Amino acid sequence: MTTTVKCPTCQRPVPWVPESRYKPFCSERCRLIDLGDWLDEAHRISEPADDEVGRDWLEAYATEAQRRH
């Protein structure tokens, strides 16, 4: 059985298979609409990660950044 998700833009069903070129979006149009919303700041991450997983990720990122410099 194939997993199906809803397109975040238009809510159409999208099969979660390698052939779904724009997943989780149903089309390039919906993908670009979402990108435009991020660029216009209609979508944003309002709070910094404050959970254990987020903290672990931030620490790993900081460590990697220090190694690069």
C-alpha cells in the first residue's frame, strides 16, 4: 500500500513514491506558491527550537561550524 499525504498548498492527495517529483507538493505550481509564502514571510519559524532534539541539532551544527573555521 502506498502512503499518501496532502499537498500543503492545495490539499490534493500526493502519493509518497519516488516518481512523485514535487513531493510533498502535487505540482511545481504548488511548490512555488509555498516558496513565495516563505519569501514573503507568510510562513516563519517563530520560536527557536527548545526541545531536546532541537538542542542536539543546534549543538551538532555549532560543532561542525567550528571545525570548518
